[in-house]
Amino acid sequence: MKPFVIPVGLLGVSLSSSLAVASPGPATPAVSVPIPGPKDRPYPGEIDLQVDATDVEHRIVHVHEKIGGIGLDTVLLYPKWLPGTHAPEGEVDRVAGLKISGNGAPVTWTRDPVDVYAFRLHAPAAVHEVDIEFDYLAATTRKVGPIEMSRDVLMVEWNDVVLYPAGYFTRQIPVTASVTLPGGWQFGTALERAASAGAQTSFQRTDLEKLVDSPIYAGRFAARLDLNPGGAVPVQLDLFADRPEFLAVTPDELQAYRSLVQQAFRLFGAHHFGHYDFLFSLSDQVQQQGLEHHQSSENGSDPETFLKWDATAYDRDLLPHEFTHSWNGKFRRPADLWTPNYTVPMQNSLLWVYEGQTQYWGQVLAARSGLWTLQQARDQLAYTAAYYELQSGRRWRPLQDTTNDEIMNPRRPQPWSDWQRFEDYYEEGKLIWLEADTLIREQSKGHRSLDDFARAFFGIDDGSYTPVTYTFNDVVKALNDVQPYEWAAFLRERLDSTGHPAPLEGLRRGGYRLVYSDTPSAILAAADEQRKHVNLLFSIGIDIDDYEKGATGMISQVIWGSPAFKAGITEGAQILAIDGTAYEGDVIKDAIRSARSTTAPMELIIKIGDRYRTVRVDYHEGLRYPHLERDPAVPALLDDILSPKP
């Protein structure tokens, strides 16, 4: 709203004198007092943190915090750069009702004008300990953000509910924490329990780094399954579901997850946790995410993951991926990604190792453990290969640059995702590591493989929890120790170049070629059915979302330069009819099939906002879905890679 301005003349002020002297222009603003940088020294106090997560109806978490060791001009920080997200995604805007007191009297605070995650305390000299109260306002709808609390399942990420003193490494700040959950709920966490009293559980004293790395999942309906029975290191699968029937796990399904643990131990030859908890929500009421931690992981999937085992295979590599991160990402960590606290910015130059090789091992372990069949693993690789063969953004943007994506865009929707590219270090990185694996096997005549790299690089210091950082040169040296080759040039060419074909040499060397047919693979068909999508990316170049009732035919992606793109179709349009027939998924598929025998374009009636228009899609090659076809002239190295290790 434009403010009301009283005319100068009404105030009886003459302008002539004020116009006589020219303004010198803006001056450099005064710099605020620097925030103390982190130092590796013991913090002289302690944090006592009490979290009440019982208000699931309002989705509000009440926090009471006591911090000792307070001095003059203390600065408290809210976590900003979060491990695992690789970005400044701390939700300080969710903090409300902040009150700070010392010696029974209010302590005033001001937010730093440059770093809004920093709170400057103005405490009297006699105050050495402060009490802090605030609410963390979890998202109430998906429009606000990912849902963290429902009436049946919740998650507590400690970085959301803590303020901590500036000037210290987080590993040097001791913390005693407790949580209060709704009555009768069960929970899982990597934290060690100290005591329970009613609905409140206290945890053993730890440091802030370990606390933030140890989230809690809790729920009304829960189950805990032993994945390493009789083993020296406990590994648990902690399930939390919307309904009790979703917790039913068959012996064969349980055995696949137990095999995952054993195959990972065989791959890496070491472990870096005292125990490990897979925190696994089976819910469509809270966010379905994957987030790595050193001794646990956050995982979310379809509520019917176990009830409809065959139909939900498409993301069964999630837990193998997050488990691999305990070795790659948490124990061995890129040097420019490790930070001493949550204010120092991260750099993501090695995410093609941190995430890319983890994506590779996650899918390999999914196959080796039996979570996927060999065919499902090959079909997933075919889809990845086909997408990067199609992707237009590779023409202008190198893979290395996509390692900045999480900082540039914390997973906001994109209008042209294949042209812009987004986080391709995961899936294209996987293809590069497949190429490296098959190359090592070929060069060494089958005597060595990327498994040897994994054991040598990630399997050091068995039993140690202390992170060991690595650089690009460390990766290259470790590869050369396994198999001498021009690895630096190999990697830099694939990371820095543009305009080259997708890196599919690993498939060829693995004994397979990428082909297309008019029938989707079983894993793709099941994914489309479960997610209510119609995937036509490899034919007319669109993906259709039919999930929302009353809003079917919503286009969620358009491939740059595709027949749909050339017809003027964009993401967000809704298809209403095809060649005069009301939209259904089968109708548009039939139209694409029929177009093979005609030269006439398909006519689509689409709606964008409140506008309707007819577009003509000129495409006549039929439905196309990717598959891998065996090349009998080349040894099946890919099958060897995916097969379980004794």
C-alpha cells in the first residue's frame, strides 16, 4: 500500500534551502559487530534441551532450553547450513514466541541484521546462564512445507529446536536432551537413552554435533525389527505407520533387509557406528524423505510398501542409499563439505562422489541383497541411461556445475528441469561410477573392481566414528591404487565437458545396450500406477500427473525440444481431450499408437490457467520405453556387479 504523504506546503516548509546543497550519494553502511567464528575449544557451559512434541493437532513443538557459560555480548545461533542437505536450509522462520531470561529477569535480544540466524543477547554481567523458550511451528499443510507431524507419526530433527553459542565447534558443546511424546507412542533414534518418566525420555549427555545427527522418529503404530541378529553391531529397522496393518513384514521381506546389512559389511569391510537405526515412516501424512546420518537414517515411503511389495519396488533402493552414506558422506566426507558449525558455508564440489557413488552402491546393494531382482536393477539403469540420452541440458551445463544446485535451489519446482538440469550428480554420477567399475574389471582382467576401491577408501579405521575428509586428489590416488589409469583425466572429462553423449560406456562394457519398446518395464509400470503418473517422456516428451482427483491430465514435465515442446505445451497445463475424446491415460496412449499409421498430428485440448487452446503434436513413432538388451558378444560384467557377494 502506498503511504500517505502530507504535502510539504501544508507544513509551511520551503524547499529552496534544501535544494541548495547537492547530496553526496549513499555511503557504505556501518558493518555490524562480527559474529565470533568457531574455534576448536571446549565450551565452558552446557546446553540442557527439553522438547515437547505432544501437540500433534496444532503441529507445534514447544522448546525449553537452558544454556550455561553465557558471557557479555553472547551470540546464539540457529542452525543454518544443515548436514545432509548440503545447503542453508535451516528454517529459522519457523521459530516463534522466543523469550530469554536470566536470573529470573528478561534478557533482551536482537537479531543480527546481516545473519538473521544469529541472536545477540544483551545480558547483565551477573547473568551466566539463560533460560530460553520458543515454539517450532511445523508445517500445517504441504503449501507451507514438508509435513513433519501428523496425528500418528512425527519426526524431531534437533537442528529445528536448538539455539547454540557462537565461537565453538559444535563437537565441543555438551548437550543433555529430553523429549516428551504423545502418550503410548514409540520412538527410534541413534541417541542413547538415560531415563524415562511417563511420556518423557532423557538421553545420555552428548555433544551438539552428535545430537543434530541423531533425529527422532515416533509414532502411534510402530515396530522394531532386528536386521543383524547375533551380530556384534546392532542394526535395527524402526517402522512407524499410519495404520497398524502397514507394519506387516513377511519373512522374505525381512530377510532382504537383513541381507542388505550383510552385503554392505562385505562391500566395505568395516563399520563406523556402535549401532545403526533405519528410521522408516510408512505414511502419506508426513514427508517421504531420505536423509543420511552417521548412526541412523531418515526414510519415508509409500504406506503400503510391505502390503504391496511387488508394486512398490521403484524406491526400494532408498534404505541402501542412506545406509551407504554412513561410510560415504558421514565417515569419509568431502573436505570442502565438512564444517565446524552450522554457520560456516558448505562447498559441494565432490557431491558426485558423496551422492553419485552412494547412488551407485545403493542400487548395487539393492540388487545384491534381493530388495531388487537383477531385472529390476537393470530396468532402473535403463531408465537412467535413457533420460540422460534424452536430456537437453547436458548440451550447455557441465555435471560439475550441478553440484551447486542444492544451494541455488533447495528443491523448488522448475519450469524446464531437463534443460536447466538439477542434481544430476546423483544419477549421471551413478553412470560414471558404473563406467569406472567396468573399466577396472576390464583393465585388471577381472581381478579387481570398484568393490576394492570401496573397501580401501571407505573401510579404513574400523570402528571409528571420527570423520575422515577427502579431496579430488585422494579419490584419484585411491583409484590408481586399485588400477593404474588416467583417472584424473577420466573424471574431469565427464565432470566438466558439455555436448558429449551421455556416459553409457559402462552399460556397453557391462554387456548390455540401451533399446526401446512400446511396453514399459514392470518396475516403471508399477511406479506409474502407484504414483498415478503417465510417463510419455520418451515419446512425445511429457510426464502427466493423474494423482489429484478432479485434476487429472496435469502435465508435470515437458522435455525441452520434444514434440510436445514444439507444439507449445508447458509444465502446468492440463490435458482435457485428445482427438476429440476426453482425457484418460489410456486414451492418450492409444492416440500415440494410432499416430504411427497416419501423418496427421494429434490434437490436444489443453487448459492453462483460465485459457483453453488446441495444440497439434506432430509425432508418429509410437510409445517408447527404455530397456537393456543383452549383447552376447561382451561379457556380462553388469550381472557380476549386481550379483550378491558370498
